[in-house]
Amino acid sequence: MRTIDVRTDRRTEFVEITADVRRVVREAGLTDGAVAVYCPHTTAAVTIQENADPDVVHDLLLWLNHHIPKNVAGFRHAEGNSDAHIKSSLVGPSVLVPVAGGDLVLGTWQGVYFCEFDGPRSREVKVQTIGNNS
């Protein structure tokens, strides 16, 4: 298992980590199989999303922040980040990406993103390769 370090600059943001995941696959010598990308934080997530147009992740964050605002009357969690826990739960802690020919099998416009919902922070993403190594 490998660790990718991610530093976020804003309370909510998506950070593309596709190149980092590709590096892990290459360094592990994985030729065919899959790679599990996992976020061990309860106020962050990982997802696969379009990486060609930055407006897509902007719009995703705009929608999430509008529908799950930080300050909601009745939230009881003392740390004041209940919204981040909800967003993290909805997006999810992991993705599984196929690997063929030593590379990630992603669509033309797809990238792997770390999703920060309670930053800025220093975070980790765990990456586990599964399959046949060269």
C-alpha cells in the first residue's frame, strides 16, 4: 500500500490526483488488475469526475455547498463540520480503477479527485494495487 500526501488550500475543493495514482501504479509495476484509491478521513472523499473542464468540479462544489451548507440550525456536532461529514458520506471514501497495460483505464475526460470538505488541511490518500505485476 502506498500513501499520497495531499495539501488543500480551501475549506472545500477538489484536487486532481490522477498523476499521483498513475505514479503508484507505475512504481508498483502493475500491468493488469485494479487500483483501490481510499480516503481515510471522515470529512473528505475521493471520486472520478471530468478533468477537461474545471467548471465541472466548480459546479459540483457549488451544488454541494448550496444544498449542504456549513451552518444549519439543529446540527449538533461540536466541531462545527457536520456538513463536511455529510458531503464525505455522499461522495464516498473510495474508488476502484481498472488497470490494463500498466495504465489506469479511465475515460477520455476522467480524472481521480481528492475531495476536501473541511480544509485547509494536510491529508493522505491510500492506494492499493491489485493484480499482476511485471
